[in-house]
Amino acid sequence: MPVSAAHSAASERVLESAHFINKNSSDVFVPEAGVQQAAHEIIKRMKSTGYSTEEWKKHELTPNTADAAAIEWIFVVDTLNFSFWSDRTNKNEQYTVTLDGTEHRGYWSLCAAINRAINEGIPITHASYYAHASLSDLSHIFRTDLPNVQEHIPMLAERVQCLHETGRVLLEKYGGKFANMLKQCEGSAQTLVEMVVRDFACYRDEHMFQGRRVDLYKRAQILVADIWACFEGQKDGMFEDIDKITMFADYRVPQALCHFGALEYSPRLLEYLKTSEVAVRQGTRASPPEPGLLPTGHKWEVEIRGNSIWAVERICQHIRASGVHVNAILIDFYMWDYAKAHPEAMASIPIHLTRSIFY
């Protein structure tokens, strides 16, 4: 059953959480001058490239037909859409999946592995399969096929758990199809996000910050956004409240926000992130204040993610004030694509290294 209207404001809770984090942060900031400049630069670039939802389907690995199969593909991919950064500096040593002669790394390695499994006749997008798939099954699906690559997909055991949980819920409540859950949201993005975080614990991206719970819901929101983009806002992707969806707080978009001047780190946090990139790739697994992995839920991690959401919201507000309609989804998609396409511009800006099922 869909959630009641009184409790269907998941993305509004995310935005309110982001504002609270912004007001109570000590090491991450959203400078107004930087936001204004970023808004001007981003909309100029988006206009010059004609950036739109069509970009989503232009990639060779995403579904090029908006149909029932695409809905189930999107759900599986976003259930597994987390933690792709590599601790190897040499690209040739990083986890890689080859499909049709092309090597894919990072997020695209996940998409390539799913598509490779489908090509091999493995029903990886069917809940009846992935609800019970073994670690060995998933290890085969997410194998690397380059002999010199020793790195495996990160957090494989956690990915198996996520698939088991979501698959069993779909079988028990929705006839084994995420499409059936989608129908019950009745065209409301907010309701769908609420249903997803209610029914699937692995999507419940909730943390404590300054004595209160904050909701960030990265994967639940990007799940809705991917469906919207795939269907270009039509048919199963038509959501009357799609503009309520916020930015998807991960580790790549904050890097782009810093590049555009809409996000700033304190000197101590910036130094920590820079030294941690070196330390982690040397095998260190210490916790703050020592350089190493930044634990999920740590104050700095929450500040980075919450302020990223708030920065994109402020950018959207500035762009809309100029008479151009845009939403946080398109800004997020654009900045993620920009960061991936311009690694040289991002090289001096460290990402925060957190292993988490939430992003």
C-alpha cells in the first residue's frame, strides 16, 4: 500500500536535514558568492551543451528503451549503486569489467557487469533470482576479466545482502516486480521515496548529527530520478512532484561543487582528506583524526553530504530566479558527468573515502 499523504515528504525531510546540517557545520561551508558564480557557470555550460534528461539514455550501458525491463534494471543497479572508488592509483590495477571490447570502471563497471550477466542468460534483474543468489553467484557476475587486475568489486558481501533483502520484499509484497511498487506511488516521487525507505532497510540513509536524526536518502532518490530520466518524464516516469527530489549526496559531486566554488572545506578537513587519499592507498585503515577511511556517519562525512545537498538547492534557487526552470536532478547529473569527464580539473580536490552501502 502507498504511504499516506501526511507521511510522504521524504525529500522535504532531506532538504530540511541539509539546511540543519548547513547551519550547524564547523568544517564545511556553502559560500554565497561561490554559489552565485557556480549557478552562472553551470547554467551557461548546460545551455551550450543542450543538457537534458536525454543524456541518461545516451550512454551505451543504460537501457535505450523505456519499458518494464528497464524499470527492473534500474532498481537492481540502484540497489547496488554504492562505493566504487578504488584504493589503487594505477588505473590498470583497478576493478574493471570489459563488455563488447570496452573497459569500464567505477559506477559503469556495475552497469557493464549487469549487462554482461543478462547477455549470458543470467536473470540478474529478476527478484526470484537475486533474492536467493549466493555469494559465489554474485562473485561470478561481478568478476573482473583482466588478468592483471587483482582488485575486486568493493563490498561484495554487502551487495549480496542488499539483493537478498530487496528481492525477498518484492516477492513477498509486490509480486516480484519493482514495477508493481512503482504503480502504487500514483505519480508521486515523494511517495515512492517514502515507500522505498519504508520497505527496504538498505535504502534507509539516516544518521545522527548534533543530537538529531538527519535523512539523506541518496539511493532512494536517485532510483526515482533514474526512472524519470529513462522515461523522460512520461508514462511510468511521470512524477508530478519530481522537482522535490534533492541532489544525491555521494563522494563525486562534492568534488565538483568544490571545483565550481559552491562548497568549501576548513583547512583541517582539507588537509585530512588530502592525507587520507595517500594513506588509504598505502593500506592505512586508521580513523579520524588520523588519516584513513572516514567512517560512515562521522561528523565530517555528514557535513560534506548535507552541505552538498544544500549547495545544489541554492544553485537551483539562483538559476530559477533568472527565469530558467531546472531541478536538482539535472544539476546533480550534470556535475557528476562533468567530474567524470574532467579528471584533470578534479585532481587537486580530494574526495572523502568512506565505505558505505548508502553511496
